[in-house]
Amino acid sequence: MSSFRTIYWQDNKVVMIDQTRLPNEEIYLEFETYEQVANAIKTMIIRGAPAIGVAAAMGIALGALKVNTDDWDKFVDEVNKITAVITATRPTAVNLFWAGKRMQRIINSGESRNVQDMKERLVKEGQDILDEDIATCRSIGIVGAQLIEDNSVVMTHCNAGALATGGYGTALGVIRGAEEAGKKIKVIATETRPFLQGARLTAWELDKDGIPVSLITDNMVGHIMSKGMVDAVVVGADRIAKNGDVANKIGTYSISVLAKSHGIPFYVAAPISTIDYDCPDGGSIPIEERDINEVTHILGKKIAPDVNVYNPAFDITPNANVSSIITEKAVVSDPYLKGLSDLIK
Ligand code: MRU
């Protein structure tokens, strides 16, 4: 388990480590309203697909607690509005919508039409989603550890660690799982411009937990691979289409191309909740465009003239570049359409 907490529920508040201030400051913030939680997701105080799923569920619970009515229909109407605000914060990670649907399912289950009971039920569901996420990541770690050889060097991109989930991590869960199975692993973390999740978050969390990590900038990947310094790549995912195409942090696609051309296995680790069975292929996944200041500025300092800027936050790795997808149930390889659909049979 990691030595810090990403998100938790306490005294009818949501508490999160502020990921915008890491690695220099380890600060926990308390959120009392769903609007504050929505803003935390938007501004990346919390980020990473499973973690924002947990935040969405807890944000909806927080909003529901504050709805001031005993009238069931009015209550449902208000919770629907809260859910719409929370799920509109970021478009790519499917976990946000998955969590919203899961909270709606509790309301529509017919378990109760009593507002006070339902408020408690929604709070419990948020906490259950967190606990399940940690357990799921541990299973991903156990399943994925088999693919990682002793004494290997694993490259990862962005942060798919404890900070990006309820705890433990998906890609970093595989690394933690391999370590717990007694294997010696070294990690190469890419910096991950423009938001620097690799440098600021992955390097911090691995170092804090005593897992050896070396940091490189994104443009060093090809060189490092060509020198035979990488045995496997493991990344997370924000959404996986039902054909196995993967949306993940911008730069993932380039790394997959380089891995393929160097014959290095490229693994994607993600919970089954990240698979969007309504999405036929990567081309149908919406790609978030973020503020251009993330590209033109570094830590608040302007580093570029006023020119046109692109800032897509994610890219699509085609299934042909993915050696295997590691889930909590099984490792799935080509043909993905069948393998991924078998996971939910
Ligand atoms: O923009 P971010 O930091 O939310 O992007 C995060 C990623 O791309 C992660 O790799 C992905 O969400 C998987 S996290 C287990």
C-alpha cells in the first residue's frame, strides 16, 4: 500500500491530497460542496481516471447530503443536476461517467424512496467505490506481476499510480505487485509535458515508497529504448474502446510506436470499469483540449511567444500497438474484441 492517501471521506467532507502542489508540498484539502469537488477535478487537484471516478461519486454524495427537501421527486431532480455538473468536468476518462451511472443506479434501484435513507446510501456507495478501487488495483497488481520479469526495467508514462486511483495504482500497481512478489524492478518515468505528472507525481510517489525510479524527459524515450535500457512499458488508461484501442495521456501513442519498433512489450493496466463497451474504437473517444497556458508556461513562467498552440491532453494508442491489457480479472491480448467482451460474461 502507498504511504499517503489520495482521497477519502471524513465527517461529511471529501479530503484530497492537492496534486497540483506535489512534490514540493504535501497538503490535504477538505471539500464541503459538490461545486468545490467539480472544481478540484477540473483544475487537477485530483486527476487520474479511477481517482476522478471516486471523486465524482463522493462529490455527488456531498451534493445529495445538502439537498434541502424530503420530497423524493425533488431530491432526485436535484441529484440529477449535481451529477450533470460533476460529469461535465472532464470528457475523456470514462470512470467519471461510470461513477455517475453507478450513483444513479442506487437512486433508481427502488431500495428506498426515503430522502434521508438515500442520502446515507449514496455516502456509503462513494466509500464503497473507493474501497473497491483499491482492491481492484491490488488484483491488477497480482495479475500483471506475472508479466514482469525479475530484475527488469519498466518504463511508465504520466501517473497511473496510487495518486491516480483510490490507492496502489494500475500501472504502478503492476510494479508494486511485482515487487511484492519478490522481484527487483527499476522504473523509468517520463516527465509527461505539459502537466508533468511523471516528474511531479510518479517520481514522487515511487521515491516515497522506496521503489527505484529514474526520470527522463519525453523526448529521451527513443534513445533510451535504442540503448536496450527498457524491458517493458506499462501505462494506465483513461478509456479503452471495445476493440482495445486505448485513450491515455498525450505521448502514450508515441511511446507505443517506439516500443513496437524496438520489440519491447507495451502493456496497458486498467480496471474493467475503464472499458467503454459502448465505444466501438478509439476514434469515438472524445479527447480533452486543455488551456494553452499549460504549454506556453512552466510553473507560471512564460516560455513561448504568442503563437498558435495545441494542447490535447490525451491520445489514442491503436490496439495493434498494445501487447496486452491487464485487468483485475485477466490479461487480455489480441483479438481484443472477444477478449474484452469475455471479461463481462
Ligand atoms: O490528465 P490526467 O493526469 O488525469 O491523466 C491521467 C492519465 O492519463 C492516466 O494514465 C490514466 O488516467 C490512468 S490512471 C490509473
